[in-house]
Amino acid sequence: PPAVFVPLRMARGMGMNAASYAKSRFYWQPMFRAFCESCGEGTIVSDGFPYLHGDLRLIVGDGCKINGNNAFAAGKIFDAPTITIGDRSNIGWGAVFSVSRSISIGSNVRIADQCFVFDNPGHPLDPIARRGDGAVSPDQVKPVVIEDDVWLGMRTIVLPGVTIGRGSCIGAGSVVDVGGHIARYNAEHSKEVGGPGVNLDIAYLRDSV
């Protein structure tokens, strides 16, 4: 009867929450901090431990919230590829960061679930080089900058060479932006942007870097 199962369900939920908190507080967070070059006060890692690969420099600010089901991977093209995350930034579930030189994320940034951020193409652009499983050319690696107060909607893909200007909102499913351009959003003039692969807002200014 419900009178029996409701308390049992509540007790189960409380137990699971307590176990998750204990794992986060005493296992996931200390392990994450040990991997980071620096990790600020009040930063929380929840729901697991991120996949951390390669010779990666990870610098995290104060008060960040990072879901544990994310991946941070470093390439071997340059020494000490670096990901920097500013204060009070949040990274949702299933995000992937692939860095061969530099990905810089500002403060108060919101990165939604399943976003992908790359400063490299992952494979050589030349088809002959790809046949032999060759390495990415250094000139194909272009640092990414995500400035303060940016919001990346779910499943946004940020490609090499992009700078996303302060206060930008990127619509869910957008691809930003092959060719190394600046996407800037004027929050005073618009509230919505994007659609899959398209930035619709006229307040976006694109200038070659």
C-alpha cells in the first residue's frame, strides 16, 4: 500500500543523496583537485569523476560547478595544453573539451549539457595524412576563448579559432564557427539567438581575427 512504499521511497532517496554527497565530498573532489594545477575554493564536482586524458594543465577558479560526466582531453602537438575555467562557471553533463594548445573559459560562464569545445580538428584535414593516421598539423591548432558571462546552449559545438564575446548567448545546437571569427552578442538588443547551425540574432557581429 502507498502508506508503506512512500516512506520507503523517501528513505531510499535520502540514502542515495547522502551517498552521492559523501562520494563527491570525500572522493571525486579531492581526486579532481589533485589533478588540477590549481583549483579554487568552493568548486564542486558532482555525479562522478571527469575523464581526464593526456598531459593537461587544468586551472579552475573559485565556486565552479562541474558535472563529473565530462571529458577533458589533451593532444600531443604542443607541450602542456591548457584549459582555464574562471570563477563561478558551470559545466553541465556530457561536455567534451579537446585541447592541443589553449581553451580559455571566463567567469560566470554557463556551458549546458553535451557541448563540445575544440581548439583542433582532431584529425589531419589532408585526406592522405588521415589515411596514415597522421597527426594534426600545428597550424591547424587555434586557441579558443569563451569570455565572461557567456551561455552556451545545449549541444553547442565550438570549433578551433573562435572567440565568443562577453555576454553572448549561443542557441542550442549551434555550430560556432569555423574560420576563426568573433561572435558577439549585445544583450540590450536581443534575448534569443540560434537554431541548429545558425545564429539568427542581428546583434551578432562577425569580424575576422
